[in-house]
Amino acid sequence: MNNYFDNTPLIQTIFKWKWHIVIITLVAAVLGAIFSGSKFITPLYKSDATVYPTHIEEYSDETITEQMLQIMQSQEIMDSVVEKFGLLKHYKIDKSYKYWKTALIGEYRSNVSISRTPYDAVIIKVYDSDPEIACAMVYEIVNQYNRIIERITKNQRGEQARMFKSTLEDNEVFLDSLRERLNTIGTEYGIVDVQSQAREITRAYLNNGKSDKVKELKENLENYGPEVNIINNLIYYAAENYHKTKYDFEREQRYCANNISFANMVSNPFAADKKAFPIRWVVVALCALCACFISILAVYLMEYKKSINK
């Protein structure tokens, strides 16, 4: 058991070949520093923004943040960004290549990251060799999102406005018919205010006897008084409903007429002055560690093979 965990041969091998291992490690580190330079790896600059959805409603069981995420990741927005910034040429993709669309989508997805934060916001990260383009692409994604939501919202609000307008027109016709009937009863039968007229007719009937005029008014009041009361109640509730519908109609019209932002940007993007990729010290460290491990493994196998041959 002790021999199984005995690392003495390995330590002796490392000590024996220590200068070789050190030199190989240093050479690998130097090569890593050289090949991680801008001449061999195109540096990428990062621009990002954090946005919250606002002024929108949930369309389904998804939250408004999930809806924002899906729209920003949509093919429509990607196509718009690709066209505006000429990314096919910018990414140096030849359109004569058979799979140029797949290559373009892959390049776009590797450079554009849109994800949800733990606080129900959406963070947009764009990497590009030009820091100005990276910053502009972030703004464009947000602008395209606003355009799509504005189109969807205005279509919905427009439908609501047309529905409320139709209801208003129906209410106007109904109110006009009620007022016309009320005016007819008042003109032909003298019934205007049922309660006041009822008191006056009762007083006149008791004081002046059963004159033809009093009898006529009394009969008209008995015949058309209940209808006048019903019409007055209908006018009251119809007018109340009319004003409520008119408020809703004007609200929907305001939504359709105004330019509203549907993304609240709490962290604005900017053109970076320092590259985000590659991180040179990480490349150098990884090259050195890999070279050190491989060289140790190689010399250990060499020594082990010699010991077996003896």
C-alpha cells in the first residue's frame, strides 16, 4: 500500500529534468503571450446594457421579462441588426459559401448575448472588434424591440379604440332615441317632470274639481308617467356608460398617437476602451500550465520506459 502511494520516483524525475521543464514552460508562456496578441487573435470589445420592460401587458403565462427576452432573441431583430450594420461583410463571410446563413447566425449568436438577470431584467452583451459598432448594436437591439412592441401594442390598442368607437356610436343612437321619445311625450302629452307634475295635478284636482284640463293631465300622467320614469333612468345609465366608454376610447387613442418607450434602460452601453477578449494573462497562464504538465508527463514516461528496459 505504501509503494502504491509512493511519489518518490515522480519527484526524482521532476528534479532531474527540472531545467528542461522550466525552459519548456517559459517558452510556452512566451509563445502564449506572442500568439495572444492582436496580430494573431482579433481583440473583441464588449458593450452591454441592462433594461427592464415597461408600459406593456402580459400576453400569456409568461412574464413581461420573458416576453422581452424572446423578442430580443427573435430572428426579426437579428435580421434587422445584420442588415443595418452589414454584418455579413463585417464578419467576413462570403455569400457564395454554401452555408453562409448558418455561419452568419453562428457568428452573431457567439458575439451577441441576451439573457435574464436574477432581478427580472434583461442584459444585452455585444462583442465586436470595433467598440463603436458593439455599442451601437446594443442600442439598435433595444430600438428594434421598442419598434416591435410599439407595432403590436398599437395594433391591439387600435382594435380596442375601434371597438369603443363603435360602442359610442351605438350609445349615441340609443340616447338620441330616448331623448326623442321623451321630447315627444313632453310635447304631445305635457309630461315633463313626473313627480312635480303629480303633486301639482293632485293639488289642482282636489282644489278645482274635475275640470277637463286637469282630467286630461291626470290621465296623461297615469298613462305616460311610468314610461317617462323608465326613460329617465335609461338615459342616466346610458349617459354614464357613454362617458366611461368615451374615457376608454380617448385613452386608447392616446396610446396609439404617442411615442412610448417600452424598455427602461438602467445601464447604458458605451464604447469600451479596453478589449474584453482575449485576456492575455489567462492565455499565458494556461499555456504555461499545459506545457508544464505535458513536459512532466513526457519525462516521467521516458524515465519509466528506461527503468523497464533495464
